[in-house]
Amino acid sequence: MIRTLGLTVIGAALFSAAAAAAVVETPYFTVDVNAPWAEIKHQEGADKSIYVFSNKEAKTAVSITVEHEGDTATSAAVITKAALDTQWDLEAGEVQVHDDGKYCTIELSRADGNTGRMYFTGSSDNHAVIFAAGDYELAEGFLNSIKGKDAELFPKF
């Protein structure tokens, strides 16, 4: 299975206007979205659900794709890494396994200097592919504010 990065969506998110504070409730998590963060996209689908958040002031964005099939974080990361190495015009670092396999990361870079970080989590019902661009510390702070309905899908990063 090939997972997309959503770089276009992330780019658009970085330059979109911030919205007022809101609570975003999904089937997978709840998060308080306070300025300067804003929800840019919220799409529920049969095979996956996509949520994109942006902090325009910090030029930081987070895209969360929940795939509606169970998988481990490591398996999802290895499959994605193979696709990245053959199908995208970017450099993908090695799969890094964290917290005894609770989540994995891959560092990304392009020739034009843009960088990103992908996070992979998994459970028996779903797995998530999370992409962050911009300030990774700020992005992880936002991710750690998520109240996951499945602790395996949203561990603390």
C-alpha cells in the first residue's frame, strides 16, 4: 500500500488564515485547537480519514491520516519507506523505532531544502501516518495535546 505525504495540503495549510479556538472531535481523537493553530482540513472516508492543522505564525503544519486497517507502526513505516525510496523526489532517512515500537519516524528532505518528519503508529483496528513540517518541537507539542481514543494510535511523542 502506498501512503501519500500530502505535501500540497501541508503547503496550503502553512499559508491559510488561523481560525478561532475550537474543539475538534473525530472518531479517533479530540483536540483543543487554539490560536495560532487552526484546523484546515477534516475529511472522513471509507478507507482513511485525513485531518490537517496549521500554525501560520510558526510556519508549522501537521497532517494526520488514519488508515482504516490495523497495522503495526514498524510495518507501516517500512512499507512507506520502500515507496518513498522509489516513487518520490526526496531523501528519506532510515526508519527509527521509538518507545519499544509504539511509534516510528522517518526524516524527509528535498533538494530545495524543505524537510519533514513522518510518524507512524498502529493498533489492531487502525494505523496512523502523521506528517509534520516546520518546527518539529511545536508540532510534537500539538500532537501530544491530542486526547486519543486509542492510546496505541496516539502515544506521546
